[in-house]
Amino acid sequence: MQLNKNFQFLVDNVPKYRIVGLQGGTRSGKSYAVVQYLISLASNYKIGVISICRESYNALKATVLRDFIDILISAGLFRDEDYNRTDHTYVLNGNVFEFFGMDSPGKVQGRKRNILFVNEVMETSQNVYRQLALRTENRIIMDFNPTSIEHWVYNELSRSDSATVVTTYLDNLENLNADTIAEIEYLKDADPDLWKVFGEGMPSSVRNQIYNHQKVSEYQPPSDFCYGLDFGYNHPSVLVEVGHLDRSIQWHEIIYQSHLTPSNLIDLMIQKGVRKTIQIYADGARPEAIAEIQKAGFRIKAVEKYPGSVKEQIIKVKSRPLVISSESVNLLREIKSYKWSENNPDEPIKAFDDGMDAGRYGTHGLIKGKRGNPLISFTT
């Protein structure tokens, strides 16, 4: 297992301090290093119960739990009989790893643990964290992107029994490809707030956020729906189900994956059960991909673009209550950093926008369709 600055910091400081914080920018290897460290620790010592949690279990499952299983497999330590998928626990060398979301009150107020790892701790309320901390007998580890200047986390990490390290993508270059590095460094010129947080790993408030009216809820089957599709390759291709839910619009992430050719995307759409009879509203910049998807039997049409159309579509999204399913991990991550450009207040920053684009394509199409016009015209 490859080590980085975060891992070494954990080795040096967890034995000495009650609370250890990993603060940093995107792709600095924070959570991966914590999982590596905890697996290494549990493989060699009798620890007891190790709790790993995040604001929602769905987000934890798609990130930290996936890394946990991958690391066990690559290290030759994974045994299926030790993995309880129902209880979300894994037994390693007699130690119990438990994975849960803060949205499970029974887990938060449940039994004691020996080590606690709170992933993306800034998503967590101070009260919930305090409940977990009171039931943790030994060490607490937390990681986070510093997306706020003022937060209770900083007070917790200023205690005399705590230690903090700051890392950036530059501390994890051996695990990043050129496209990922270029995407992060794009923020340097695109937006100073986003660059400070995600590039430099330092606290900053994300100003000019586009959406602040969204709510999170478990997925519910909508009364009627369509799909929004944003093409990518180095960026992810994103397919979002956009549906009416009572008086709200619900976004539900179906596909969010990089390096998909049109044929790969079609295969994945079939695998995911995307219905060929339901309209797809897609990014018009890829007519050849649209044509290939049409040949595969899907109903798909390009979204027309013209000056001002992006803002019009965003206004359509903001005009309805928006619910994002708790399973839509990447949409929930993007929306927090999706913001207007300071240089052009009518255009969003071209970052953290792949799922946002797919969502607004589908929303605009769905609203137009409900008004009796199945074709997108983008005129009001």
C-alpha cells in the first residue's frame, strides 16, 4: 500500500493526541490514507470497535466504504465471510469496523467505540459530533475540505489534545493523472474561493452559490420523469433522472463516470435500466454521440444553446422546490460548490458542473413538457 503525507501524519500523531484532523484540498488523499492507516492498525493490534461515519450512509458507501473494501482486496486481506452487508460491519483480526450515516440516530446514540473516524466532518452538526465523541473511548480522526471560514471544527482542533495537518493535491501527485491535475489547477484562474479551498486546502467561504434551496431525501419514484445527460470523457458523463415529486422536482443520479465512449455509455444505460421510451435531454455539443444513442433505440434530443440560455435554465431550476436523492452522492458534492462567475455574473464557473448541467437540461425539458410542449424551445 502506497503511503503519503497524511498516512505518515497519522502514524506520528494518533498515538499522542485525542483528536487528529486532516484538513486539505481535493484529491490530497486524506480519507484514503485514514482507511489505510486503520486497516494497518487493526491488522496488527487488538483495538476493539472502529466506527467510520459520514452525514449520510449513501455518501459513505460510495466513497470510504468502497476504498476500504478495495484496500483489503489489494492487500489480500478481504474475506467475504467477515463482511456483514446487512449490518455494514467488517471483522478484521477480531476488530469490528462499523460503517454508518449520521442519519441513523440509533447508531449515533448507540454503543461505545474505541476509534471514531468522521469523514467530511464539516457536513456534521456539532451536536451529532458531540454525541459520537462522548461515546468514543480513545481516538477521534476527522477529515474535511475547509469550505467555511467559521465552523465549530476549528475550535475542536484548537484544543491542546489535538493535532492538524494540511495537505493538497501536490502531496498526492503520484496517484493523480495529468487530466485530474489540470482540472484542479484550472480553479487557480477560474475562482479564488474555490482555488483556496480545493487547490490550497485553506479555509474560505464559497460565495455566489447558484443553488441554496435544495433538500436531501431518500429516493422516491416520481409521478413522471425524463432524463438529463451531460457528455464527458476526462470529465464524467452524467445521466440524471429528473422527475415531478408532488410540487417539487427530484434529481436522482443514474450515471456519473469518466472515460466513457458513446458505446460504453449505451451499455451502462442498458445495465442501469434506463428506459428507452423516456425522453433524454442532452448536451448538444456532441451530435455524433446523440446519433449513436438514437441508433441504439433511445429517445434523445439535443438541448439548444444560445446566449443567456444557461441562466434561463438555472432560473427554471430555482423556480421549483428541488429535492436531491440521498443516493446522488456526486450531485450533492457538486451543488455545494456550483457558483456564479465573478467576471460574468450570468454564467456559472466551469467547475463542479457536470451533474448540475445534466440536472438543468432535464429540469428545463420536464417543465416545458408539462406545459404541453414536448420539444425544448428555450423561449419563455
